[in-house]
Amino acid sequence: MRIAFRFKLVPFIATVVLVALGIALGQWQTRRAEQKLALQAKLAAANAQAPLRLDGALLTPEQAEWRRVAVRGTFVANWPVYLDNRPHGGQAGFYVAMPLRIEGSNRHVLVLRGWLPVDAARRQRIMPYATPAGPVTIEGIARRDAGHVLQLGDAVPPAPGAIVQNAEVAQVAAASGLQLLPFVIQQTSGGTDGLVRDWPSPELGVDKHRGYAFQWYALALTALLFYIITGFISGRKQNR
């Protein structure tokens, strides 16, 4: 008996769309996994290197990102910026960002000094913390930026003591008039100033992206098999 396949235009077009979509999205998730693997390797390599000493020389974000760094300087205590909506351990709070003038240089670097809880009674009141008056040596991890949260309402520009949701290094530099290096430091040293320095690890999620890629490829294969099987079933019924 001749095996017949019944071609239908609409199911064919729908199958082509689903297969193309599944392959495209699967490839996108595969690329995301590869990017995360590259970041994982970059983190491991950066962690194995000796701390990068900042002396005021201009570095690009690519040169510094994820590196352990050390810098000596003096905090610009009258220019704190508080990054809102940064919870820690289920509690609402701020990241305290403050410029540090690099010793022997006219350049500064923006330091994420740590986390501070929100005053539950008066949200705009900043809980007390200490700032060294003289030169200090700090260590930390260089990051491209301070991270971003969903902007609720109109953005508040950076200003001394301002509570903002997001603040780019360039924005702080423009508002303060300070020459800032184009990255931030997550401070890891110290611990007697009342700030918490338990920074979240970067979310890599390689297995998650691989899982999504498998699901999209499976969708493409399922759509193709469904079209082929139903086409042969329809062809057999037509012959009868």
C-alpha cells in the first residue's frame, strides 16, 4: 500500500513558524549560557590574580571589572548617595555609595561602602554609620556599576545625601564635579563602621539557560514531528 502524505498549507506555515521560533530561542539561550560560562571563567581568573592597586591612573571598566582591587585615599564624607530598594536578609535597606579621593591623585573612585537598614519609623532618616576622617586603605571588587533596580516614579538626580533608586558613575561625576574612575568598588574590607558588606554573588544561572534551550529545541522538534505524523494520518484517511 502506498504511503500518502497530505499537505496542508496552514499547518505547514504554522509548523515552519514554530520550528524557526524554537530554534532561534534555543540558540539565544545557548549563547546566554556560553556568555555566563565566559563570565565564570573571568571571575575565576580575576580572583586568582593579586589585588589591582589603584593609584589614580585611568582604567577602563573592562580592565577593572571583577578584579580584586586595593586603594588608599580619603572619603568625601559630605557626598554620600543612598541607593534605595536594596534588601538584605529579607529587610529593606540602602547601599551607601561614597566617593573616595585616591591618595596622590586628583581622581576619585565611587565606593559602595556597604548596606544600611531602613529606619522603619522614618524611612527618610538614615541610620547612623561611621566614616573615617583621614586616609584609609580599602579592598574590594571592581564592578562596572552599582546595579540597577526597577525605577519607580521619576528618577531623583544624585546629590549629597540623596536617596535614589539608581545612580550611574557618570551621573555622580557630573553632579559632584569630581573626576571619577568609570567603575565602582564593592568594599569588602573593614567592618567597624556599622555597614554590612555581605554582597550578593553574581547570578550566573548556566544550567537554567541550558534548560530553557532544551525546552525551545524540544518545542521545535515536537512541532515538526506533529506536522509529519498528522500529515501521514490525514493522507491515509484520504486514501481510504
